[in-house]
Amino acid sequence: MPALSPEGCAARRGRLLEVCHRLELDAALITDVRDVYYFTGALLPSDLPAAWFIDASGPSVLVGPASSVLEEWASRGESCLSYEWNHRGTRHPDACERMADAFRQAAAGRDFSTLGVQCRSAFATSPLAGRLAMQGATQAVDEEIAALQRRKDDDEVRMIRASIEANLGAYQAVREAIQPGATELDVLAAGYRGAMLAAGEKVFHDGDYQCGAYNGPARDRPIQAGELYIVDAWTCYRGYWSDMSRTFFVGRGPTDEQYELYEHVRRVQQRVAELLKPGADGSEIYTAIDGMLREHPQLEQQGLVHHGGHAIGLRSHEMPDVNEGRGGVLEPGQIICIEPGGYFAAARYGVRLENMYLITPDGCEDLCPAVGELYECV
């Protein structure tokens, strides 16, 4: 099973220490479990509080719920403290207080004049944050951490590839489940099962699963022959996200309008890949996608009605964005989702095709299989 490597985590910790030195911080306190995972490789439950504290001189301590994850961390010679989060299977209602108590043990005897903190973390912004009190000033490091995470390390790319494989398992199951009369919930259930079986373990899976519609979550609604079915599926595998879109035809015999729309969007996806390279800006790529879509007569007036894509990683939407009026420069190591789409009622209802690309020093690598012709589901 792929995992964040000790070498990759050590490199990321080193980059955080460089941030501490540049900002003249004595230490940093990381309280978002996603970012704790990024720096330590400890994948802790997302619904329980945790904190990782690193001194600018190098030593660190991880505080989290008692688990095999912390035991493994300790077995590697790393410093950690745990708190009990349940009693005989019932969760304690005061997990934050228990975590704060454990953290105070970790912070005992430490005196810092300036501490870097995550101001946007739900735990850091709670009233309990004051109970972690250390003397001195605090400084937000949220933007610095987000900047570090834009370029993916090799072990992160492996995790995202595994997430994509799980998502592809969902799509294989979706193709088999789509047929006239099946409900959108039936198709979502098939996708979730397919993602888990492909991953070989429990994953998070969801997406836009409405049929004959522009967007939206699955409903208890039978899908109808002749509709276009956009499945914009998201899978999170061991903390890393994949996000793809595919469009299917329900039944047999798509109309000329439906087939031509599908082929147009498919060509746009292929053309956009040529623009993805270091130095390109996300807002300019959005403008290019919008212009390409408008070459279709039914899309000439509306163009692209949503974003053209986004970066992805530990979070489903990261920067840079591919959007009107908001972008960001592409750099090697970023993973970008590109999702052209066109919609009109006569097509019942539209086409969206989304692939994920790894930006390389001289262009990009398409991480998803090539989009084939419009698939008929019967």
C-alpha cells in the first residue's frame, strides 16, 4: 500500500524549519490534522483534535488520540503524547480539553517569544486555543504552509495516483450500474463500492451524481433513457484526493446534438492539455477553455459557466485556481484538474469531462486514461 515516506516527511519538516527561521519564529504549532499528516506521515482521525509542535532548533512532539498510528510514530523514536478519546467504546464529549491537557504536558518548560500557528484551524480558532497558552506573540503560518504544499513530493504523487486508481474503480462500477430505471442513488452506491474495492480498503467517495442535470448530489430519482449522465466523482484515499468527470449516455442511440457536444468537449480537453506548462497562469487557461467551448454554436453565448479547474492534493480544491479573474502560476510538481463543460436543455443536459495533470518541467503528464467516445449504458 502506498504511504507517505519517512524521507518525504523529513524533507517537508526541513522546509517548515526554513520558514520558521525566515520568519524568526521560535517554534510552530500545527493543529489541522491534514497538515499534521503532511509533516509527520501520521494519518490521524479527521474528527478528533491533534497537534504537532516543532521547535525551530529541530525537536518536535506529536499529540493525538491514542491509536496504533501514534504507537507506530513512537516506535520510530519520535516524541509523542496521547489522550484517551473514548471510554469502553463511547466517545468522550471533551476531546478538545483532553488534547489540550496532553499538549500542555508537551509544552511544559518551553518558553518562546514568537510562535507560528494555524489561525484557520478549527481547533486553533476555538476558545480552547487559549488553554494552550504560551508566553509571547503568535504569527499565522497558514499561507506559508499552503505555499509549501503546492508542489507535490514524489511520495505525495504516488498517493494521488492511488486515489485516481480508486476513482477509476468507481467509474467502472458506474458504467455497469447506469441503465434506464436505475436511480441516481443506485449509481452512487455502485461508485462508492467500486472505489473501495479498487482501493482494497475504506475510502471516502462522493460527487455530483445527478442525471439529466447540470450538477448536484444523487437523488432517489430513476434515470431516463436518452439523458446524458455527468458523474463528477471525488475519492479521498489516505488523505489525498482525486477528482474526475465522465459523461455517459443512458440507453442507446445518442442524438446528433448530444454526440457533437460530447466530441466538442472532448477535443477541448485535449487542446487544453497543450497549454499546461510551468509559467502558465490559471486565469489565462480559464479564458482559453471558455473561448474553445464558445466555438460550439450552442455554447457561443454562455461559454464556460463554472470554473475551468483547480489544483488538488490534501484538499479537494487548492491553489492555483483555473477560474475567471482568479488564477495563479503553474509550477512543476503541481497537480491540476481541468474540467471543460457545456450544457443546454436540448442535449438533456450536458457534458463535463475532467482529467488530472501533473505539471512537469517542460509540460504536463495526464494522470488519467484518455477520454474515449461517448459510452452508451443499457
